[in-house]
Amino acid sequence: MSESDPPGLSPGVSRRSFLSTAGATGVVAAIAGCESSPKQTAQPATASNAMLADSPVIEGAVPLTLKVNGKAHTLRVDPRTTLLDCVRETLALTGTKKGCDHGQCGACTVHVNGRRVNSCLTLALACDGEEVTTIEGLGSPDAMHPMQSAFVQHDGYQCGYCTSGQIMSGVALLEEPCGPADADVKELMSGNICRCGAYPRIVAAIQQVRQSRSV
């Protein structure tokens, strides 16, 4: 046995065969675990009290009422749950994206009482009884919000991962003090990162909506 062999390796068993057997055993154990665990399906966006009644009991959970996109949801959540995880994991509204999870990229931007916030830095409990709007609440493919339409017209996205946060921030900007120049828009949108670099088209989309509102 060489010094590099795993401890307890029997004579005549090579390191390669040992690692291959260990890896195969791990895969089989993982598959067995998945098959023995109850299957979980994503909850639709129309989560209700009745549907949540079968949810697993969370130790230390506290009651919470969230009004998301005009619909009230009565929940019980871990007090440490962020608004981002609550809308994505509990209410299955996955349009809001988890990017950096540190409040640096803006992909998770939603509106709380009309004000844009980073939902990854906001506790769900802090929004108890408040009006929360996610990208799903702005419009639909058949009836898009003007900002959504402008992003399509100007091709203001590439991979699309940051797009929901960009649009939510752009809509909030419409109600915020902002100068008329592109530089003013860029400053107010600086909290939203586009790693694909579609910034000129994002600014153009926002400016189009701003100009149409001022006519």
C-alpha cells in the first residue's frame, strides 16, 4: 500500500477501483433518498390558506400576512425568511430572481408600497400587511406594462436574468425625482447590474416610457 492510498484500503485493491466504488455507492444512496422522500411540487402563484395547510410545520414560525400583487396570503414563516425567499419558495412567484443575495446586483428588486427594495435584504416580516408588487404583478404577455413593452422594443436584455429587477427599478424611477438626461437615469439605475452590458438599451427603454408620460 502506498502512502497516498486511503486509510483502511485492503491489499490488492487499487486506489482507482476504491474511488469508483465509493462514487457509485454515493450516487445509489442519493437516488434511494430521492425515491424514499415524498415528492414536492411547486405551488402555483395563487397560493391560499387551504393550500398552505399541508405545508410542513416550521419550528419557531410566526404568522405573516402578505398582500402580493393584490392578493392576500396568510402564512407562517421562519422569522429569518427574506421577502425574496418568501415570494419565490413559498408563493412560487419565481419572476423575482436571486442574484448576489447580498443587495449588490438588484436582480431581486420588488416594490413595497410602491417603493423599490432589494427583497434579498428585506425580511418578509417587515412587510406584514404591506402592499408587495413583483414582476408578475406589473403585466402579462397579453397586457404588458409600458416599461415591459419598451424593454421588448429596445431589446433591453440578453440573458434576461437581471431583466425583472431592471424593469421593477425602471417603473419605480418613473415616480422618483430624476433629471431628463440619460446620465440621470443611469445614476438612479446604478443599483441594478447587467452583466451582459445592455445598459444603453435599458436606458433607452426607460427614457421612451418617461417621454411618453410627459406628452
